[in-house]
Amino acid sequence: MAFTTKATITTFGGRLLKLSHESPTTGTPMNLNLFIPPTATTASPAPLLVYLSGLTCTPDNVTEKGFLHAHASRLGLALLFPDTSPRGLDLPGEHESWDFGSAASFYVDAARDPWRRHYRMESYVTRELPALVFQTFPELDPSRVSISGHSMGGHGALTLYMKHPGMYKSVSAWAPIANPSRCPWGEKAFGGYLGDDKEEWKKHDATELVKAWKGPLNCLIDVGTGDNFYKQGQLLPENFEQAVKDAGVEGLTLRYQEGYDHSYFFISTFGEDHVKHAAKFLGLRQ
Amino acid sequence: MAFTTKATITTFGGRLLKLSHESPTTGTPMNLNLFIPPTATTASPAPLLVYLSGLTCTPDNVTEKGFLHAHASRLGLALLFPDTSPRGLDLPGEHESWDFGSAASFYVDAARDPWRRHYRMESYVTRELPALVFQTFPELDPSRVSISGHSMGGHGALTLYMKHPGMYKSVSAWAPIANPSRCPWGEKAFGGYLGDDKEEWKKHDATELVKAWKGPLNCLIDVGTGDNFYKQGQLLPENFEQAVKDAGVEGLTLRYQEGYDHSYFFISTFGEDHVKHAAKFLGLRQ
């Protein structure tokens, strides 16, 4: 299914496209934003950084408040902002809480009814969406893709990176839910989407997945020390860090940023670092 | 009246304060945001750039979407984001249209009832608010202030700059309403706030005020050629430019930016240029 272009906006010299399409994977319309830097051409296609948003967000929040495109434009990097869940459904309980259902997919393919038919965000993000993007935009390079995300999207980025070795050249996350099997958000989401078998949960938990990772991790993580969700134990980056150490995995840079919270003011502050991290692994000159 | 601090947010190394206070000038509570760069100290106070927002906005829009504090932090500049009108009133017709009344003060002191008692935004922005800010924050320098704004706020910046010579070291505007006496927005606002005497309107119209300006203008203006309000004749920067030429005034840089619209994607793209413009006149190293 082709994209419908809802808006084309000139910003930082590039093109920001607000797109929608009918997704066979989710069985719903899906919205996304795509930033194409001014240097991208069919003859010299731009690499792509996928950014997965956090709970409650649409693709518009980071597009308007993250300023990632300011840096991506300068470096010649395209940015893809998928939505956080299918839209337009009315499944039982789907819209009742902000941390489950709509805008809270956790980027898994759900195994339980009624979610499993539509909540297939892992397949959507890793297969359908990039295929359609690269088919539609020959000025983007399908061989050079990295992934990043914030909070629930940081969980998504870390897990999809490790579940699909070779698909992404690097990964980064702001305040990721780094051990969802052991925090209230993750327990609720995994129980609801995947069921009660905690062995299944491990397949979608960055702290578990990294135990089997081979090679360098190519990973940058920032966490704000003033982040209430970090303080409440929803993020648990320390568990991820420990698992990385225990597994002898190289290539994790985890930084605690003094006083920063969980908001887009935090994301935008360190956006340049995350864009440069991806650019480095995607072969762009800094 | 002292400020109430509603939030303190760490961003780009500085402090973003969401403040409110009871204003004797407007007789209402007033909200504002203030960004203080990390270098500001009582011993070495930072200069201040005032940014006036456009129609429909609160101080939060530009704070979240303008990205000005990224550049201000690096250069050592503080940013003050006042509100676009008094709040908390229910005057007849105040909330009926988006281009008059609440969030649409046009930064004048109204002369007509029922507006004149509360809609005194020129006095608020030029007198009460800076006095309170500099009294409360000794790390800001009251002798080094510039002004800027977007759309209706660009009108506000240009007119307050010229109505109060010496108060501001420079001025800049994104897509300003540059000749409000001759556009539908301005005619509605000035008729409503000031009355039918068009000689009075001239005292609040940048294109009229510049005819009497002495000295350099120290002014940067950007307008997007894809801006629908520009195309509709609401902005009329060409009238301002012609008046500047006719008056033999130096120091206007007016740029037409190909394809840009009226949105915060336009503001943020050229934010660095506007912050640097102010910084230059405020004695900061680039």
C-alpha cells in the first residue's frame, strides 16, 4: 500500500513528510513522519535512523520537540518516526490506560487475544515499514540503517537491535525501559500482550537479550538523574549495564546526566550526540 | 508581586523556569518562561533576549518547539518568553476568535472598554515584567536586553523596539505582521483595542514608526516564501522594507526563505541566526 502524504514541510534545509498508509501487518491505518536531508539523492542515497517514541506519544511529539532533524540535516542522515501503536481500533480496554494499548505497544508482536491480530509492531517496524519506505524513496539507502528510541521506544530500539542482528548498524536510547520483565510498566505490558510465561518475556527484554549478544554493542544510552521514572525503578539501566558487564560485551556507553528529567527537554539536549553516534556507524562524516 | 515557580527544568546545561505572578498592570495572573544559561552568575550576569509569541500561543509553544535555548545556552544568553495576553478573564467576546482577545493582545495598551483595564501588554512587557525579572534574578543584566518575536510577536518586537529607543540593543522577527494598519488581522485588532482613529494605529505600526527612526535599525527579519499568511497579505514585510528604504534607515536585513511556512519548523530553522544576531549586539562572543 502506498503512502498518503498529509504534509510536506521545509525545515533545516530538508523535507519533513507527514505520511500515512494502510498497514496489512496491523490491519489499521498507520501514521509516521519522515525527514529527508537536503543531500539525499538517488545517486547518493542517505542512511536512515529509526526513532521509536515513548508511551503516550505520536510521531509528531519528537518531530516537533526533539530537534533531531537539525543535526541529521547537517550530517546527511534521514530520520524515520513510526507511531507507538496501531490506531483507529476500539479493542476492549485499549484506550483505558496510558501505559497499555493505544500509544503503548511496547513494539512487540502480541501473542494474546484481542491484541495479536493488530498489535504486531515488531513486524511492522522491522519489516513492513522499512520495505515501504525504501521502495518509495530511492534517495534513502536500505543498507545503512540504525535505530534509537526514548523510554518505551528505547526498549524497542534495544530489543529490535538485538533480535535482528545485522539489520541495524548501531543503537541508542534515551531513558530506556531496559529490563521490562522487572518493572511495573513492563510486567503489565508483557502480561497483557504476551501472557504469563515469563520465558517468553525474556525474548523481549534488553537485559536478557544482551546475555547472548556477540560482538560489539555499538550502543549509546543516556539517563537523567532527575528522571522520576528512573527513580521509581521503571527503567533499570543499571540492570542492563550489569548484564553487559557479566556477559563481557563491549561497546556500551551509558551516561547518567545530572538533573535531567524524562522529557523532550532531555531528549533534545542530547539529540546531537545520538545523531552523531548513529552517523558514525552509518559511515557519515561528522 | 513575586514569581511562583511552577517548574524548574534542566535543559542544554541551563535552567528553564516556568513562572507565574499576579500582575498589577493587567490585573490578572500572568505566565512566562525564563531560560537562564549555565554561565549566568551575579558576578557575571547574562544579557537577555525577550521573545514575543504569535497568535494562539502561550509561552510554552516556543519553549518546546523553538529550540532557541540550545543556541542561547552556548552563547551565554538568557531568554524571556512572556504570554500573548492576560489570562483568566471572561470579557465579552474575549475567547470567541483566535485573532482577537485572549492570546491575541497585539502587545498594545488598549484604549477601549472593556479591554483597556486589562489588555495593557505594552506596559507589561516593557515595564512591569523586566523590572520583576531583573529584581528577582541578579544573574541577569538589565543593561543588555534585545527583543524578538514571531508573527504578532514580530509586530510586538518591532514596535516596542522603536517606541522605546534605547531599551533594546537589537530587534529581530520571524514573519512579522509588519504593517498591521493595512492587513485584516491588524485592522481587527487595532479597531477593537484602539478605536477607529487611524492616526492612533500608526503609533503601533512598524511600517509607520520606522519613518521617524534615527540611527541604525539593528534588525534581522526572516519570512518564508511558503507562508500562507504572507501570501494572503497579513504580514506585508515588503511595505516595511520600502518604508525603511524611503526613510534612508540603515541596518535592516530582510531575508526571504524559500519554501518555509509560518510554523515552528520555520522558527527553529533560523533560530540560531536570530540568537546570534541578538548576541552580537549584546556583546557576547559568537
